[in-house]
Amino acid sequence: MSDVLPLRAILYQLLFIVLAIAVESLVLQKYLLIGRKSSIQYASTANLLSTVIGWFVFFVSEPWLPQPWQQQLTNYIFFDEPSNPPMLVGLAFLTFLGTFIVKVQSLNWLDLILEGKQPTTIEVRDRTKFQGRNAQRQPFSNVPSRALAVLLANAASFSAITLIIAIRTFSEPPVTF
């Protein structure tokens, strides 16, 4: 059964989605000044949508790739056998940009779906309540940039995922045939 269904890839995908939702919700909560529940909802919706679109793009574009790239990419994703690290770094960068665009658009779509409510007005918390004199020295304006917040959240989640992949790569013994 494990030869047919890539259980390891599925479990790692679930781990990465949960990790990304946790990290991104914290960043969105901090920079967009929204409540915990709203930040988790936005992060989970954006990550699930970007994951579905990412797999769709993979399965649509994979047949169009040159044969060596197809084999290398498929071996890495489904069999955990990296053979071309520069190609993987390039694909990781393209994935980062693609997920950033999808996540920014998903927040805009969520606003349209939720009757035009702005995420900065949902469960707004008062940041100046316990900050005293530091309240006047905030580096960002009162209306934060959503694109910047999503970029920081995406960068934080990609960094955490990269750390997990690096730990996994360097802690496992090499595979011998």
C-alpha cells in the first residue's frame, strides 16, 4: 500500500499546513491588528487555497516539463529523493512567490465573500492599552499594509518549513541501495 500511496508526502504536507497556519496566524494577528479567531480563519483559508492551487498547478504543468525535470521533481515530491538542489531552490522561490500572490488574493476574495468587511475592523484590539510611552513610537501606521503582513507571514511560515526540512534532511541517515 505504501508503494502506491505516498503516505510520507501526505503526512509532511499536513504537518506543513498546520505549521504554516499557526505561524501565519500569529503574524497576521500582530500586523493586521485582528483577533486570534479571525487571524486563524484567514491563515487557514489562505493556506488551504494555496495548497489546492499549488497541487493543481503541479499536476497540470508536470507533463509539460522536460523528461529529466519530471523525473527529478516526481522523485523528490513522492519518493523523497532529492537529486538536483539548484532546481529545488528555484522551485521553492517560485512557490514562495506563487503562494504570496494566492494568499493576498484570497484575503481580498474573503473580504468580498464576507460582505465587504475589512479584516482590520474585525475583532480589532487596542495595541496602545498596555504600552505606555511606547505607543507613540510604532514603526507602522495605524492602517497596516495587508500585502506586507501577508508577505511577512508567508516568509515566516516558509522559514519554519525550511527549518523542518533541513532538520529532517540532516538528521536522517543516508539511504543506501
